[in-house]
Amino acid sequence: MDIRNKTSKPIRLPLEGGKRCFLTPGGKGQISPKQGEEPKIKALLEDGTIEIDGVPPRKRGKIAAEDKK
């Protein structure tokens, strides 16, 4: 899975086994699908900090509220 940093600052993604993935601003990297399911990675994905290819962006605001009905 390709992962991209959407911020203007470098980030360090914590991975299982004490490993880390360093991403420069706008930089890309790769993680395994299993690592993409980790809670810390999911939280960054929902915040919009990172983007994973093949995962649609999270809906926000009025559109998201209408989907919950």
C-alpha cells in the first residue's frame, strides 16, 4: 500500500514491532495492508494527515451527517 504525507511537515508513523516510517512533506512511502489497519494509522488517515492509495477520503460535515441517517 502506498501512503502519502498531506502536511507541510515531516511525520513519523509508528508501525508494529517498534518500526517507523518517515515521510517528508508531500512524501510517499509503502506499508503493508496489515500495518494500514493499526489504530494509530487509521487515526492519522481520518484526520487527513495521511492518504492511503485505494482508500477513499473520509466524508465530513453535512454529507457525512446525511449518510448516517
